[in-house]
Amino acid sequence: MAANVPTPHIDAALGDIAETVLLPGDPLRAKYIADNYLEDVKQFNFTRNMFGFTGYYNKKRVSVMGSGMGCPSMGIYSHELIFNYGCKNLIRIGTAGSINPNVKIRDIVIGMGACTTSNYVKLFNLPGDFSCICSYELLKKAVNAAENKNVNYHVGNVLSEDMFYSLDTLENAKKWGSMGVLAIEMEIAALYANAAAGGANALGILTISDSILTGEETTSAEREKSFTDMMEIALSIV
């Protein structure tokens, strides 16, 4: 672990951030989790309004911080958390669009692996294609937590897409769906690649906010504050 802190994007000292970090894309979701679930909370980051907080959940120390949108943003924050701050468990909690008719609005998707259209993983210059997969230890705990909560959940492949406003979204979604991919999001591939490079554990837990196949969707307010099942699953595996 490098001790070059603070970093250009995280204004925290060593020890300010817990070994386990929840990473919602939206910094306001990070604040919501800190305000509603954590005790003895201290804010460790204000830089670029990418809020980060550390507190306690059931007497276990945990941090939560926004990661932004897309592989480059997730790549920056997860890299600094792993390589500069020594974080060991990074759990993305965010929203995704279903591309499978069996995956419904508000269902939970736990990303066992991540396909991607991003060039991020290729920039590791490996002599082939790297398979972005999660930590089995975290996956097993998340599945058990979802079972205990009796929520609708799915485990499988997701797609980390680079282009949100693709001209061929529906056509491409059907192609990925035909390969068993469950949902589209924008960050997990970078998280899993960085975790692999840094010897950390990573997992993506997603709430389906919209269906690309049907056009059904939730509101931005719901996305920020009401997707509590994935938050509670993530916190329960800390």
C-alpha cells in the first residue's frame, strides 16, 4: 500500500477510511446511508463533492463514498481506495437497467461477473481478455443476506456499458441478453479489475431502476432514497 495521501481526489488521512467501503455512484446516496444507517459518523471527503463518510454499523466500522458514473470515475476512486488507503472490501451499490424479461423493476442483481464495452480493462495491457469477476466470499454473504431478507434477487453477469445514450440500446441489449447478461450498468468492470490488481475483494449489488426492454422506470428520488434492500444487504455483509 502506498502512503501517498491525501490523493488528488480523496482528502483523507490514513486511518480515516475503513477497510470496507460501500460505493454508491451518487454521493447523495452515500450521505443518505451515513445519515440513516451509520453511528458515530465522520465525513472524510468533500473534494469535488464526492462525499465520503466513516461510521459504525452494528459496531462494525464501515465507510461509504460516492464513486461517480462510468468506469473511469470508478477506476479513479477504487484505485485510490485500494492502493493508497489499503481498503480490502469494496462493494458497489447502484442502479441498473434490466435486459432480461425475468429481471423486474426493484429486483436485486448481484454481479458475479462483468462484461464491458469500456476500454478500461484493456489498458492493463494483459496478453488476452481478462474476466472481471467478484469476490466469492462477498458473493456468498450477499446471497445469504438476500435470502434472509426474502427479496427478489438474481445472480449472474452484468454489462458495464460506456455509452448511456447509445443509439442502438435496445438492439444491443437484446444481443447481450441472449448471452445471459442480466442488466446494464456502468462501473463494475473497473471495480473488479482494480480489485484483482490490488488483491482486494469486490462485489456489485444493484437495484433494477428501469427495464430497457419495456421502458418502465423509477424516479430519481426513488433511486436516491428508497432502494434500501441493496443498502441493507451490503451493510449486513460488512
